[in-house]
Amino acid sequence: MTYIVNDKCIKCKLTDCVEVCPVDCFYEGKNMLVIKPDECIDCGVCEPECPIDAIVADTEDGNEKWLELNTKYSEIWPNITKKKDPPKDSKKYENEKNKFEKYFKENI
């Protein structure tokens, strides 16, 4: 098992989770974060730190897409190890649906 970031993070990009990660397995894209599954030690300390519940276990049904996405982009995007201020308009996107289709940016 590993933890992954899903589409709830898109356009919110809150980084409370980054600050508590003991192995620095978060990677930052243009408008979301991902977790590198091979680096995640399954400690779970990041999950409760996310105020919008964007971090989930990869074993939950329907998370195959997000596991693939986290794996792919954690190989491309830069590592993030310190908390940053969220985007100014992040609050308005917190409960929006279909954020992946609307806003995802590869940032390659």
C-alpha cells in the first residue's frame, strides 16, 4: 500500500502534507501535488494533514488512475519539501467536481 493524491488537490495545492512527510515523497506540478509511490513509506501522517481529503490509500476502489498519475508525474515534477502558501483563489475550487478534466496541467 501507498498513499496517493487525487483530483481534489487540483487548483487547491495546499501543502500542509509536505511539511509532515518524513521521507519527502511529494512532487509539485503547476496546479497539484503528487506522491512518489516508491518513496512513500505508508506511514500515513500526511493523510490527516490534508484539509480537503485529497490524500488517500491506493488500495481504495477506483484509485488505479490516481496511482498511475502519481507514479508518472513524480518522475517528472520537482520534489517539494517545504510548505508554501496556497494559490490565492484555492478556496473557491475546494469542492468543485471534475477538476482533472477542467484544470489538470502536465507542467512538462
